[in-house]
Amino acid sequence: MARKRTTGDGEPYGYQDEVDLADYLMDDDEISGLDDEEPETGTIDVEAQIEWAGTIDQNGRDGVRRTRLDGIELDGIREAARELRAAQRTERYKSYQAKSWPAQLRQLQHTRRGRDLIRETGLSPRTIRRWQAGQQAPSRASREKLARAYEARSNPRPEAVRRATHGLAEAFTGAVKARYNVTVRLRDIRHLWVGR
């Protein structure tokens, strides 16, 4: 089958694609182990389904192939890896220990991030006012939504890790694009090694 040429950005990474890429990059000593001061380029040897400028080769292996990407600036990738490492070490906030739903709601409403989390659950301000006025008790499903929002606020780690993982995938994609002037994404990674 002939290779179809496109020049678009292709399909954005899904979260699991970003996690897979981050796992490989974080395991590589060249990315996670060194803190070089001066700008440095490196070579990335990879075997994966490689989407190059919106195209995946139809090679009978579901697009999986091996290639070397040379001259890649590693500084931005290293910085994003440091941010992910820091996010993974973030601990729970000790001040968030409320057990009852009214106490959790009160604590969430005292911060902008808490109010945003309540809004993200889909709980309407009108419903929350009825709870506070004692006109309506929250359903079990609503209490579970509130508990999830409270957990997200008391434990910043999942959200911080998600943002940092996305940042690492973006830094990698940006570094490759800066070198080759096309968007390259890696999926179904089998092997990834970074060298100088």
C-alpha cells in the first residue's frame, strides 16, 4: 500500500499515550539522571508506531517501525522530566481531613480551586444552596461527587502528575518538531533510548 502524504499535526496524544511516553523517558538515564548546565542535543532511538506529520506507515506491522531521531535538543525534555518527578513527590495536604459532607463542602468552598472542583463535578450552585439551607439532603451520588472533589483537593498529586505528564509529552513533541519541522508522535512504544 502506498504511503499517503499529509502535512497536518495528526492525532493528539491521549492521556495513556502521554503516560507511556513519559514512562519510557523517565526510565532513561540520559533524561532523568543528568542535570547538565549547557545546552545539549542527543539522539533518540525508538521502535514504536510513529506518526510523522499526520501519517503512519502501513508496513504490515501496524505502523510499528524503528528509527533514529538525531540532533534533538534535550534541555526542554529534561526540564519537563524534573517537573514530573517533583509532581510525583507531592504529598497530601494535611489540613484536608473532614469526614462529613457538610464539613467537606465548607472546606471546598473556602478556596477558588475547591469551588472549581465542585463546579467540575456538575453540582449546581442552586442544589448546594438547598443543601446548606437544609431544604434538601444530597443523594448518595451527589455525596460521592462531593467526596471525589474533596479527594482531588486534598491530594494534588493526581492532577499535578497529569499536568506534568502532559507537559513532558509536549516538550518531547516540541523538541522533535523544532528539529524536523513536523509533528512526530510515538504510540505503542516498544523501545526508546536517548544517547548523546
